[in-house]
Amino acid sequence: MKKQTFRVVTRDKNGELKIRDFDSEEDLMRRHIQIGIDDCSTDLSLRGRPVFRGLIGPIPETGNVVRYESPEVFEALTKEWGIVRKKRRSRKVVNSE
């Protein structure tokens, strides 16, 4: 499947996520400096996509979206995904009668 939307995720001054979508690779390339191309992604549809200075990516996202993130966003989201949430166990009640 060919990726058609290019998403850049950064943080604004308030610390909130800022998402900007581009309709074409050319629009994205006008706003960011290309420093290479991706040649090792396990998602074959991302190979050959541009790599930009100051952004992590390309990263596959659901549907036809190619995602790029600022290093701060990448680090924060990676830490969130890495947190293991343990299931709470209920205690068994033993009657001592």
C-alpha cells in the first residue's frame, strides 16, 4: 500500500503534541531539510522515503500515513509504550471456619 499522508508530530511551547499533516512528500520537503533516504525499514512501503534533519522517521502509522517525530516526542512516546502495566490480581479470601 502506498503511503499518501505525511504526518509530523512535535511539541508546542505548552508541551502539548502538535500534529501537522502534509498531502504530499513535496510539501513536506519544502518545510524540512532532507539528509538522506530510508533504506532499512522493515515496512517495505517506507523504503526510499526521505529522512529529515531534526526528525525521527519515517515511522509507519495506521492506514496510509507516514509519520515523522521530533526527538523529544519520539523519546517520550517510546517511554510511554515501554511501561509495562501489570494486571492487578485479586486476593483469594480463605474462610477459616
